[in-house]
Amino acid sequence: MPRPSPTRRLRRAAAVAAVLAGLLTIPPPTMAATAATAPVPGDPLTGSGAVNRTELTAGQLTGGSAEDTVSDSAFALPAQAVPPTHSFEGTLTLGGLSTAGGFRALKDPNGYADTAATRHLPPVDIALVQNGSHLVPAKRGLQYTGNQAWNLAVGPGRAWNEDGDGQRTRASLPFALAERNANCVHNGTLTFLFDDTSVSEVRYQITAETCEYFQFDMWGQVPADYRPGPVDGAGNLRDAYASEVKDRIPTKPISALATDYPDSGVDVTKFGSGITPSALSTFGVNFHGVHYVGSCRTRQGDYPFCGQMLLPSYSTAKSAFAGTAMLRLAQRYGPAVPQEKLSSRIPETAGNPAWNGVTLDHTLDMATGNYVTPGYEIDEAGRIMADFFAAEPYADKMRTALSFPRRAGPGSKWVYHTSDTFLATRAMNNYLRAKTGSDADIFDMLRDDVLKPVGVGPDSLVSSRTDNSPGGAPFGGYGMFWTQDSIAKFAKFLNNDHGTVNGEQILDPALLAATMQRDPHARGMTTTGTKPMKYQNGFWGKEFTSADNPAYTRPFYVPFMSGYGGITVAMMPNGATYYYFSDNNEFSWNGAVAEANKLAPMPSAAATAR
């Protein structure tokens, strides 16, 4: 490799000095922090600055146009990047969004792209602070835009210098469009150049999604405005992000699983297999304190911010939100919480005898006795549920959720309804308000009592709500969001830590043991379908026997979270967790269980009882 020129060496030394000086700057007295900003692990950058760039060059960002999508690697931090000479603090606003850019529908049977708002970005106004080479949005997670089609989330990105950019610093940020009143997520990236007072045009593109029914590419290059100025709590934002990165579960590529366990015979190609490659957003295995991650695929190569790719929960929220919230309430207020009656906690049930005698436990188990057709998920795909999903106002959603007629006694028949989880979530919300005050919110309780202590990142600390408003009622049965680290940490909390954080029991231990299929006397409801499973408290349970694999000499259960389109989070009794996010209606993970069994044999169902 040729040595950098003296000029380049001096420039690099100056850039490093500037970054180190910035890290030692004491925040002004208006900031809560009084100590130096903590550096983010991985800084400072150590490249030469000699980046061989042919796409998204400085000239193209200054006066070019976006003709189509380009390789996502053009948005990525290059190996030869040097520390940024400029530090961004202020607000970035993108303009000209109503007509800018291009759109290519790839799958759209429902005609969503016929609406003009769907084909363009919503208003984008992003407050950012910088810590070394890391750009941190002041607001993380879902943001309600008021746009007809899209809400928005922006993740942490990077800033760096390249020789070809002159005196300006280059920035790149991941972002995601979330479908209004739904849970589809479309992932993109944006990039621009900046100095202390101005920015270039902003190039953006979307080349990936986790969305079974609406898939597209979107791209554009638009004028932007930079308003430099202090961001509220900037010092805390910098320090919090440094801690967030530091506290993530250590990661390795999925291939390292075979080298870390060379005598196991594990075949790492089985993880992620059974899923159409183009439909697979990402996957991973968490085992013995290491998070083995797969790539994040797009139609233009690997996503440059894989750890920040926003992933939809869909029905994993039935487990991670509604079911877990009940376990937390039971730990706080006693094991009688599951027996709370909906008719006592939801005023809208008044005058509707179909909901008499239905408890929170029945509702979270999909056993209310209220349904139209008992076949496997026939109601879920039927007219009432279509109206439920389409309803945005709270009153409409509640009225539709309560419209199923009584067909059987509560607790006697399993029939899957996302609307039931909405009702359970509302009942828990009102129960919590009766205990703590009218301002209480059940998702906020989950966030503060469970998600934050577990270490779930800020991108996953907001839930979709009715009325397209942060003041609406949380959906409960869908509408959460994950990143790789967040889902791995949450599964570890349930599967390995048994609902404890730093030795403190957060979830009711007996109810959690049953939920996680550790109590052979409390398996939950038996589902319908070609191969019946167990369902309890929003979690599924699948039994594996020698009929599935001769290596399974003793039967065992795997509790799992499942989401629409092709999402699975399987928490195995040997301590391994396997997850994947996809959108081609493929639910294939038996092979992953077989490979995890090679890492450590699965204990029998009886042995996992506590």
C-alpha cells in the first residue's frame, strides 16, 4: 500500500486532534452533564482518507440528480475514512419532497402506490448531535409525521472525512418509513456533506423492507437546510449513545459459530435457511453471551447500518408487549391479575353480554369464546379483522374488537384474534390507572419497568397507537419495533435470565415459567392447525420429539414469538435463541433448532420445569 502524502498525513493528524479535542470539551453549564463526553467505542477512525469513490461523489451531491438506486455500499463508512473535521449539532431539514425522486413498485396488490403521498418521503426534520464520528438523532424510534402514508424513524449514523470531499465532512444516516396505522417497515439511508454552517443536497434511497404486501424502491436527491445551534440535552445524548454501544451484546458473524464450537459439527448455513433469500431481512443466534449475526440484505447489497436496521414486531408484540406487561403487573400487584375481568376494566363492554366472564387470562390466551369461525386463523383473515386493522380512531377500533359474538364458554376454545390482544392491553391499561393514577400508560410501564432495565435500545421504546398519535391507545398485538441487539437482549431476559435484571425479579416467576413452557402442568391452550401447538399469554409453544429429529431422544418444548409475514424468535431450552425477520410468509426454523441442539443438547420438557 502506498504511503499517504505529507499533506494527507498532516490533514489526518489535524482531524484526529480535532476529534480528541472535541471529546475533552466540557459541556456548557446549561447541559446536565458536567463531565467530558464519553467516546463511542470504535473511535477515532484510523483510515488514510484515500477513498476510491465513484458513486455519490462530492460533485454529485453538490449538483447532481438521482436517476435510480445505487449500491448501498456508497452510503457506508469506508475503510479509509478519517475522523470528521466538522461536528454537526442542529437541525437538518429536507425540502422539495412533494415531487422529488423516483419510485418503483415491486409488489403492490392493494394499490398503495396509487396514492401520491406513498411515493415520496414525509416531512423530514431531524435534530442531530455528534460524538466523534457518530451522528445521534435527538429523537429515536417511531415519530408521528401527520403524513397521509408514512411515519418515520431515524437511527444513529456516521460522519467522516474523505480526501475527495475537500474541506467538508460526509454524513450518512439510516432511516425507516413505517406504514401509518400498520407495522410494515421500509429501510433506507441518506447521505450529505456539511461544514459548520451549510449542507449539500441530500441523497436518499430505500432498497429493503420487512413487509409482505408492499415492496418498493424509492430514491431521490433534494435540497436541504442546516440550522446549527444547541440541541437540548446534547451532552446526555452523546453519553447515552456511547453507553448504548458499549452495552450491546458482543457480536460476531454467524460463520464464527462454527469456529467457536469446532467440535459441535454445527452447520451455520442452516440458520436463515428455508427462507427465500430476497425476503430475509436479517437473522441471528444468541448463545453463551455472544450474538452471532447474519447480514442485512437489500436489493443493492448489504445494508450499511445492519445493527440499526429497524425491524417490525407484528405479533411478536403479543408476547413482548401484552404478555410481558401482564407478567409485570402480576409481579407488582399479585398473581390474581390474570383473573381480572374485561367487563370490569373496559367501559365499552357495558351492555354487551358476550364479554361477561372473560378474563385477562382468557383474552391473552386467545380463548375468549367470542368468534365467528373456529378454523385456524380464518377469523384473523376475515371481514371483522380487516375492519379492525383499518380503523385508526380508538372508538372505531374498540367497537370492532368487541363485535365478535359469543360461540363458546370463555377458556374453552382457541381462536386467534389480534383484536383480543388490543382488548387485553386496554384492560391492563385501565387496571394500571386504577392503581397509580389517570396518567398511567401500560406501554410506558413496560418501557420503564422492563425494556429500559433490560437494555433495549431507544429505537424499540415507542409503540404504534390509535389515532396516529402519541396520545392514542397502544395497539398491543402489533406495532412495536426491534433492532438486532434489542430482540436478542429481550429474548435473553426471558430465556436465560428468567425475568430478572441484576438479580431483581421483574416478572412473576411462576407465570413466566408456564409462559416459557417450563411447567408441564400449565402448557396453555391447544391451537388449531395442521400441527397443533400450545399458546399461552401471547407466546407460542412448539413440541419437538424424535419424530422431528432422531437426535431428540427426549421431547422438549420451544417457546417462541411469531410475527406476520415470516418473523420468529425461538427461545430454546438449551439457552440458545434464534431469530429471523422476513416477509414471504415462510415460517421455517426446525433446522435451526437441530443445529442449536449440536451446540448443547436440549433438556427434556420435564427437566426444564422449575
